[in-house]
Amino acid sequence: MIKILKKIIILILAYILVLSNVCYAEVNYTGDFRSLSDLNVTIFMDQNYRDLKVKDLVVIGDSYAVFFSYHNNKAFNYVVHPGYKVKQIYDELVPMYKGQHKYVFLFIGANDFMQKTDIHDFKKDLELIVDTFKDKGMQVILSSYLKPNYNTFISYFLHFYTVPCEDFDAVVKKVAVDKKLLFIDTSDLLTTYGFQPNDFIHPSEGFCKELLKRVTKVIKEDEDAKLSPSYEKDFYVKMIKDMSKYNDEINRVSEKYFNKDQE
């Protein structure tokens, strides 16, 4: 019996080792790119845009964005770094971006709740990133938070602590409302397509491809809306209406963390 238990433990440890390498391995890209090996940053910038499906979009983020970029190769420009928290993205990735696209999709934040970033700092750094791109005249797109799959034994073993993922998700929604941003709800995509089958943490290929369709749709609708002379007013009215479904979440997280800061 003891020998069997030892074998089981060895197998579990071996699987964890393999899984950790899968989770943080650098994705091999094809196409036009350059890799900043000293920072492990992959930057893809195709200035002629002829092969790009979404020529006015740049995606900035962590390993979630790596998989998003990989599964939609050459669909847009991206600046990504696996394992980075929002503050690291603000301090290092954002300054690297020298372009001027109309839209930036921030696919970020997963590492913050997994590494227990203070939620006040998370909100502050996210707002700094948003303000930086808004000052450039770019429209920022945020999406709902993706919670890693803790239902599997191995994922629970690796991440044995409980994290307030719902609170981080509500903060992202609050920032989207406060800063008047475009927002994409991905909760149904996660239910339908799930995570990578080899790590249960990163979004699956189906998820990434459907998310790109959703991002493209949001950009097209926004571009069409800009043809109206009352765009600014219409945008605000539509944003408030679309985001009203999240009012309870936003109010809850505001009361829990931020309203007391203003007293």
C-alpha cells in the first residue's frame, strides 16, 4: 500500500512539473515578429497592415494575450509578456508601445488575483494604463475577468488558496464605466469553449477565435457609430445602458473597497 502511495505521489509531482512548463513555456510564433529576449517580450508590429484582419487594433497583455495572439496569428498587433501583473505591464510593456492605433484591447489581470495583488493597487494601475492610451486618443477595450478552472484536482492543488476573482471582475467593470470604455462580456465564451486542455488555466483556441470575432464586432459597431454627429452623447447613453446589468456587482465592490476610501 505504501509503495502504491509513493508511486501516486511521484506521478502527481511529475505531472505538476510538466504542467508548470506547459503553462509558462514561450509560444512559438510564425510570421513577422521580433523577440526581446532580455524581457521575454514578444512584439508583433506589421506596419503595412496588408495581412492584418484588424488593422486598427493592438492587443496588450499577459499569457492570456499570448494565447489570444497565437490562436489568431497575424490578425492584429500585440505586445505581450507571460506572467506579468498589471503594474509590470504599465511599467514595462506600455512604454514599449510606440504605435498609434485607434483601439487597444487590454487582455490583462489574471496574474493579479492569482498572486494576490492588493485590489486598490490593481484598480489604480489599470486606470493608469487606460489613461495612458486615452491620452493618445485611442479607444480602450476591456473584457470580463477569466477565472482559472479550480474545479480540477490538479488546478486546485496548484492554486490552493481562495481568491476574490469576482471582486477583480467587478473592478474591471467599474473602471470600464468610470472611464467610459468599450467592454466585452466573455462569461458565455468561457462556458462554451473553456480553457486549454493541457493546463486548465489559459483560454482555449475556440475561446480565442470567438473573442476575436467579438472584438472585431465591437470595433466595427463603434466605427459605424462615429459617423453620427452625436457620437459622444450616444456612446455614453449606450454604454450606461449596456453596463447597467452589472450595477449590482459594481456597487457591491465599490461599497466593499472604495467608498470607505472617500469618507
